[in-house]
Amino acid sequence: MMLLGVIADDMTGATDVALMLNRAGMRTVQVIGAPAAGAKLPEADAVVVALKSRTNPVAEAVADSLAACEALLAAGARQILFKYCSTFDSTAQGNIGPVADALMQRLGAHQAIVCPAFPANGRSIFQGYLFVGEVPLHESSMKDHPLTPMRDSNLMRLMGSQTAHKVGLASYAAVNQGAAAVRKRLAELAAASVRYVVTDALDNGHLMVLGEAISDHVLLTGGSGIAMGLPESFRKAGLLPWRETATHLSAPAGRAGIISGSCSTATRGQIKAALAAGIPALKVDPLALAGGSQTAKELADWALAQQADTPFLVYSSDDPAEVAAVQDKLGREKAGETVERAFAEVARLLNAGGVTRLLVAGGETSGAVVQGLAIRTLEIGPEIDPGVPWTRVVDGPDMVVALKSGNFGAPDFFLKAWDLLK
């Protein structure tokens, strides 16, 4: 029977949290898109429903999240985790607050934590402030994100701007003392009608403490890090045996390629390393795509014309100034949609041309590619870097894919990922 149901607001975030659960001994399956009413979900300890709702209109994001919740509850989920990015990607209008409010109402939850911490990737929370590495969120590269620029680091203010409910803090002082102290702090805040509680977390030990402290919460919200302690809580309750995880993934014979739409600092560094290593690469021109002088077929034809024994790279990633210039000419939404549509078609043409091993960088890009390939279900495989696994397509084309958040991965990510395939 399913123990945990996860609703993720983008594709890379879904594989991120699925990897976290799988690595901790939960058999985890990822489903793409909100299941239809009455749809039967795969049997697993945890099922992650991957939505493309992070930047959708609020009403649409809420509707898709509630549909996912209904399917997970029908399959027996004991807890629901609403998973969003470890950099709290959102705007003042949402979608994190509105979705959390809707889930809280549907589940009859009286309180939920807010914890996007992921220390392994440099995301930590102290006194309610979210840090990326050594700098506050608003000083990181996220301040220039093309869709969700983050201009504040205080999670109480960020969450408070998106919900009418009270937001409080369970600080380092409580978390560092252990689960009992956290539960006491949560009870104090509940007595003061605080519905959302930002929880400090500086290391993995804090995440394990939180997993134990919230074992009886029906709704959790946060990044993939908060899932770290949940499997152990299920095991302590006698509900979950230990399951071993694979270190390599069997991949179908075929060609390998990389599609990158992320403009994050990390991904741009990975592209630089790939270019330095001699990986053949073609840069996409969004203005040419919009004007019709560059097409998805031309991009795919170029990729398939490269040597078959080495990966190729097709990318639109660029620095913030260039992205802003394109958005000024096309408009923010049209610029993004133009590239996403092209990459969805490129992925379909590449697979038809024999590409069976595909690495995709960027949350929005991953969502577009998954839709273009009509992938419905993914089996989680080995970890390439923290937060990024290889996955095997279960329902869809015969291939393996890695869906990478733009901010994740070491500089050599595009080079070393292939070593885990056999």
C-alpha cells in the first residue's frame, strides 16, 4: 500500500524528491501529470505526481494539485507532501501559498511546515532566512530568474505574501534539540493559530529530526530535503522494510544527447565544461525560432548528423542580460513558450532518430520535453549528483532520461552522467 503521496510543481523537482525517497529505501515511482479521475496509480511505497504548475495560472495550479491529491488519497497515501523548489521559486501571487491552502483545506490539516532546505545542494534555513550557499537567496543568481526572480530571503514574508494564514518559525534552537522540542514548538504555534511553520535546517541531521517530528502531519510542504527523514519514520512505525537501491541503470541501445534550456549559473558552467571537453554543441536562437528562420527540425537534424558515439548538446541557455533582451523583444511568456515548444518537438524528433539516452537541464524545459515524448511514468534509477537521478521510462518510449534542475549538478555533470548507464 502506498505510504506517501507527493505532489511536485515541476518535472525536475519530482525526480529530485523521488530520488531522495528511493535512496532512503522507499520504492518510488514518478507519474507525469495530474491523473484522470478514477485512474489507477502504480503500486509503490511512494508515488510522485509531477505537475507543470510552478508558473501556471493560480487556478490551474490549484486544480491540478487537488486532482493529484485525490488520486493519491484514493491509492491509500497516509501523508501528502507538496514539493516545490529548494529556492522557493514563486511570485507574490503564488503558486506555493494558494496550492498549500487548497491542500490544507482538502486534507483538513491544521498546520503544515514550510521547509525548502536541501543542505547537500547548499540550501539552508537559519532564523527563517533561506540561504543559497553562503549568501541569502535574494543575493544569489535566483534574483535574476527569468520567471520567478527571488528578491527576498525571509521565508515567513515570502509565504505570508501568498496566504491569508499566519506564518511562524520553528528556529534552529528548537530543531537542534530534537524532535520533541520541535513538536513542542509546533504545538505552541498551533495554539496561537499559526497554520504554516517555517523550520530552520542547516544539515541533514536537522532534516532527520524534522521527519520524526512531523510523522503525524497529514500535509507537509517543502523541498526534496524534507523527504529525507520520512522513510525512517515509516520504518519505526513498522510500515516499511528496507529496500536496496541500484548503483547503475540498464539503458536501451541508442544515441545520447543533451537538451538545455536552463539559464542558471550552474547549468551555464556545465555547458562551458562540455564545450571545453569538445562535446558538439548548437546554440538555439529564440528570436530566430520565433521568426521561423530556425526550426525544431533543423536543430534535430544537426544533432543527428553528429558522430553517433558521443553525446551532443542543443542549448538555449544564456546569461541574464541576453535573456532579458530576448524577453524585451518577444515578451516574457512568448520567449519561454517559443523555446519550450521547440524543445518538445526536438526531443520527439531525436527519439524517432534513435536517441534513447537523454539528459535535460531546466525545470520548464524538462516539462516540455516530457510532454513532447508523451512520457507518463518513470522508474527512479541511480543518482548522478545530489537531486538528479537517471530514470527509466516505464510508460512511454523505450529510453532513459535525466531531468536536471537548472541549479543542480557539478560542473562536469554533462560529462560524467553517462558512466552510470550500462
